[in-house]
Amino acid sequence: YVDELTRMGATIKVEGNSAIIYGTDGLQEQESVHRI
């Protein structure tokens, strides 16, 4: 999901075993397809 979140305007920072996700005032909608 990292690529999709960054395309929508989020910033992701990795610290150790954790990923910290910083959003914006409003994420921009993007079309996405998920494969399971």
C-alpha cells in the first residue's frame, strides 16, 4: 500500500520495525486495484 498512499499525498517514514505515515489535510482520491 505504500505506493498508493504516497500517490495520494502521504509521507511514510520507517523507524526500526515501524512505519510512520503522515497524511495531509486531505488525501487525493486515486483509482487502485488490489490483488489477493
